[in-house]
Amino acid sequence: MANMISWNGRRADIAIDLGTANTRVAARGSGMVFDEPSLCCFSNGGTRPRLVAAGEAVRAMVDRTPDSLKVTRPLRRGVLQDIDATRELLAYAMSSSLGRRRLRAPRVAIGIPADATQAERSALLTAASDAGLGPVSLMSEPFAAALGAGLAVHRPEGSMIVECGAGTTEVAVISLGGICLTRSVRIGGAALDTALADHFHFRRKFLIGEITTERLKCDLVRLLGAPDGEESQMIEAKGRSLTSGIPGVQQVPVSELRPVVAKHVAHIVEVVRDVLNQTPPELSHDIHEKGLTLTGGSAAIPRIGQAITAETGLRVHIPDHPHQCVMLGLEAMLAS
């Protein structure tokens, strides 16, 4: 994929970070103009589902809808799973972010996992076209993340990026403006949410909802990052008992949930080691000297960086705003 966004010398107007958890939009000359959850709510009545709401307005609806409504995430594990919802989300993001300034058919750059299949790419291009977008360029997310993190991606030296998104984790080695090596695993922050919910379901016979799980994960990440006393800390989860069928609250020690996080982190470390094992010697030397950069929303999980350092001996750098690195990189491409 090209690293410059242009068509016959004309630069892109819009950049979109279409993520599993959040969708972000940047406009050339205006910076980021949209940042909302990647969520849509449809009515189930009639011959064709009708969009009721999208983005931030849908967050409070998750796990609270009647049978006549359905909440869906357009993407799962980093790639499109519902073409209709993706079309509606893109159209909503354009309308909300640009309003009257919207161009008739803006030239757009959209981030996509480096290992996305041709079918996945084609589906995204179709959804973008149906949403009224103009020519679309699909940009490698790990490259965009590296650019957004401030790495010297165009120099003749190796840089390693680990982009931990909600749906996928990508590891890439970059040099001279291109990706030399990349591996990915279709797990991310959303997979950790699922693992935590499964833990409560099967071990404690207790059901917790999607929003509750996300909040629990945030609390757990914060406590795991505390310097001392994590084993004695407790986390509260509200949900429904499977044995009694009655709503309730459970207090869970951090020590009980730590293995769930450790298993999740181990998958990421395995991918990092796999890339390092395949990296050519000179690039390996550069990475040893500089360390690697961790980006994405899951970069906030302290165990990831700690585990990578423990297993590889490499220093791990985390930018000031790791969750925005893909968007910042795409935005930088707009200005180039």
C-alpha cells in the first residue's frame, strides 16, 4: 500500500480510523473532527432494518434494547462484519463531523489491518462507496500507528511497532517508508473483555453485560498498574446470578483475574517473538538499540509492556496518546 494519499496529484480530504471500538475522522486542515463508538442501532420492524441511532448515542443502549431494536458493531476483530452497519456508521460519521462543509464525494483514506484479505478490503470499499464517499485509499494501520507515534519510518533503519487495538494486534517492522515484516493476531481489547465475562460466567456462575465488562477491565488495568498491593484489591461487578436468577453484586479479588490478563498478554508476546525471530540481522540490530513502540488502546495494560521486556529484553516505549496513534498517522498523511 502506498504511504502517500493522493489521486493524480490531488490529496485526500478525509482520513478515517474505522476501529472495532471507536471510529475517528480527521479532515485536512481541521484535525480530528469525530471520535465516537463504532456502534449502530437498528429497528427490526419492516422488510429492511432502519437505522435508529449511531455512535455515542448507542452506548447506553447496549444490552438494554427491546426485541424491536438491535445494537450491532460494524466491525469485529478489526475487520468488517456487517456491511450495512458499516455503511450507516460511515455516513453518520461524515454527516456529524462535516455537516454543511461536507464535500459531495470526498477523497478518503481509511486504515485497515495489514493482513486484511482481499474480500475484507472489497467489502470495506463497497461500504464506503455506498456511504457516499469518493475514491478510497486503504492504508496499513501499523504503518499509520508508527507515523502517529513519531517513529522515523522513512529512514534506513528498523523500527518496530506493536499496535494493540480493540479487535486485532499487529506487529510490524518498518524501514525506508515501508513494512518489511508484519504479523497479526485477531485478538485485542475486545477479546480481553470476552475472556473476563467468560471467567465470571463459568467460574462464578454470574452474568455481566458488555458495558459492565468494559468498566471492569478499565478498573483491573488501573489496579494492575499500581505499584503495590494488587493482590488484596477488590473489584466490583454488577450482573445476574445464574443459580438464583436474581440481580446482584460480586466482589472479586484482583489476584483471581490476573491469570485471565496474563493469558491474553501471552498471545501478544508470542506474536512479537515470532516477528523478532524472522527479522533480518541489521534490522534486529536497530530494534535492539531503539526498542519497540507500543500503541493502541490496549497499550494502557501495563502487563503487556512488562511481559515483552521480560521475554525479549527490549525497551518498550508508549506514546502520550497511544489510542490515537493510527488517527494521528493518517492525519499526518493528509498533510504530506
